Amino acid sequence: MRELVLSCREDQAEALSDALLEAGVLSVSVEDADSDTDAEQPLFGEPGLEPEIQAWRRNRVVALLPDGADPQQILEQVAAALSDPVAPGWLVREVPDADWVRLTQAQFGPIKIGERIWIVPSWHRDDPGVPPSGPRAAAGDGPIHIELDPGLAFGTGSHPTTHLCLEWLTEHVRGGETLLDYGCGSGILAIAARLLGAGRCWAVDIDEQAVDSTRYNAQVNQVVLEAMLPDALAAGQTELVVANILSNPLKVLAPMLSNRVAPGGRLALSGVLERQADEVAQAYAPWLALRVWRARDGWVCLHGRRN
């Protein structure tokens, strides 16, 4: 395969990318033309948010060409679509053949969380470096494997907020507790709770694709839980409630999530930046007192117990 490489200014990157895709290229990426030099600039936004402009002052735009495509013809189409011409000069370079599936899988290895939990992609199922899960897991002191492949739903075990929730569950699931996982994503928290010994578990998400993902992952891990959209969740309370979302929806959901916690039950919230902890705790203050349980990489897990 071949790549077409062009240069452009910051304000041209988005329009040029769109024009290339309209002209039939397979994909487009924008890179810092000054990378690996003293002029290199960081490009980032607040965790969980994207920067307003996805470009640098000087950009290298790389377009993957379909087999047999004429670069000159694509450039003519792009020029006709843009009111502001990009910098002259371009090149075509060969892309070496590779096993892209294997390369992608190589980025995702087993993840150990705390002393007991291992998140294991299916292609590492028989990895000799991962201790086997067995009868000791059910007894409460052995390793627990959650087989989970990176997919379309949030929650692969790699994000600090997921780590915090899994560690919280490891310390607070004693056996038999009912649990609600609100904003379940891949279902990783509800699955972990069941493997840790929790009783009946409900997993809820507003995204139907996440609900399907949770059901699939529960089946792979041979656990029984109930996954659904919010409208299908019956009234009631559980002994444990966990929600790994973001601070704004957590504040909006404060009345509902608080009232889902049974008397004497516990609530754990993650997806909250350290600087947002006080305002989220304040939103829940009318129902239960929350405090920071643990922090990691700028994120916190808040928890509290309902009287």
C-alpha cells in the first residue's frame, strides 16, 4: 500500500482531511511536522475531553491510498474542494506489509489490578505469565481472571478510573451482596463483582451497544448478571452501587443513585478528577457523605455509606 503525504497550516488540517476522505482515500492522520525537534508542541485537552483544534502550527497530513489510486487525481479533487490552497509539494511513500491484527493485539497484554484481579485479552488466555484462576478464587484469596477484549464499550481495565473501581470492589465485596453497576460499559465492574463473590448484579447503560457488550462479556466469563437500559431497571435498592462515568452526569444522577443504595449499603463513584471531588461530594451530601477513598493519576474514587 502507499501513503500520500502533504503539509498544511493548523487552520487547514480539518478541511484538508475531510477533502481527502471525500476524494476516496482510506484513512487520514494528522501529525506534528516538528515532532522530534526542539519546536515540537504538545497537543492535549483535559482528561476525557478533546482539544478544540486537532492540529499543530505545522502539520504533516498522511492519507492511506487505495490500491491503484492516482495521487495526482486525488490532489486535483482536493484542490477543487478547498477555497484555501495548501502548501505546494507532496510525496508518496510505500507502506510495508504487516500483520495488523497481530500488531494491534500486541498493544494489549494482561493487566494486573491489585493483588487478585487480572484482565486478560482472549489472545493471552494461555499466557504462562498469568497465574491460573482456580478453586482459591471462589474461596476469596486466589487470582481472578476477567477475559475482556478491547472493543466498542468503555472499560478494558487500562484506565485509572476502572482500576480504582476494581480495587474498591476487591476490598468491599464480602460475599452475597447485591450490586448495581450504573454506566456499565463493557460490564467489567459487574463481572468482577460476581467473580469476587457478589450476589445478584444489575448492569445498566444508556448505550444499547454497551448493554450488548456486557451480556457478551458476562457469557464469556461464565457469570450471570442482568444487563439492561435504564428504563428496564425495576425499582429497588442494592447493598453496593458503583458508577464509573464522569463528574457532570454523576452530579445529575445524584438523587437517583443515592436512593438506589440500601440502608447500610455503600456507594462508589469514579470518573472524577481530583479537582472535581468536592463539588461531586456536595451534590450527594443531602443523602450520604462521600469522601475520597483513593486517587490515581489525577482521578479519584469517592465512596460513602448510607445510614
